[in-house]
Amino acid sequence: MILPILYSFRRCPYAMRARMAIIRAGFAHELREVNLRYRPEHMMEISPKGTVPVLQLVNGTVIEESLEIMQYVLDWQLNANEAEWIKRTDEEFKYHLDRYKYPNRYDNVNSLEHRTLASVFLDGLEQHIPSGNLSDAIFPFVRQFANHDRDWFDQQEWPNVHSWLDSNLSSEEFKKCMLKIG
């Protein structure tokens, strides 16, 4: 049986987002874990940009963006609120997350300043905890932020965010999403 192929990297939040949707949808596929230092030739042929996730359907169609993979496998049409939260996550929060977590990759970056700016996003999230597909689209990034300095994160006054994150991390779907293969 020929199945769609998903190229993924286990710790990438974009790839997690796609895998969570695939698991929730029960979407049959072949998972190919990628070593980002040695990207598979086939993946590079179908998606020369070389980022994950990449989903190649049986008919040859290639979907290269995590959100588009989510929308495809879940048949999910974003409403305006969902689209706004995802935009804020992917642009605003991810921008500050990268500079907080990897300050050496950028010139003249104060990682703590970016932690503070990313926290503004989490302050808003505290008041509007997402559910369903939107939760799956956002939580891998919050997980990454929390894990960078878990002691600091756990001390912050975000009871709803903490509870939501813990619930996602302990879910059976997330456990399946994070299984090591090969």
C-alpha cells in the first residue's frame, strides 16, 4: 500500500504541529524522520527549501507548510480569531522565542528582553486559552519557550497557560507525536 510521506524532525515545533493534526485525524502516512544535517535526497527533490515538515500525497502533491498540512488533514477552515492567533504565534511570538532561545544567532540581541516581549504574548494567551486545532497549532511553540528555562517559566503567574501546557504535554496524542522512530 502506498501512503503519503511525511518528512519530519521530532523536536521542530512546526513539525509537531503537523504530526499532532495527523494523529488527531487518524491520517494514514509514512513518517520519515529527518536528520537536518543530512537531508534526504527525495525530500530535497520535492521541497528544495529543505525545511520540515513536508507532506507528499500519493498523487504527488507536496504540502510544505505545517499549517497547510493541518488544514489538509483536518479539513480545517480557519476563522478570523484562529487566523489571528496563529499569525501572532508564527510571527510575533516565534520572533521573540528565537532571539530568547538562540541569541548567538543574531547581532546585538538581549535574550532577556526578548523573553519579556514573548511574555506579552503569553499574558494574552492566559486570558484566551485555545482548544482543539488551534491549541495544537500553538502549544509546540509555548512548549519550546517553557523548556528553555523551565524554572523561570514555572514561577510565572500564568495558571491557565501552565494547566493548558501540562494538559497538552500529558495527552496521549502528544506522547504518540513524540515517539522516536528508527
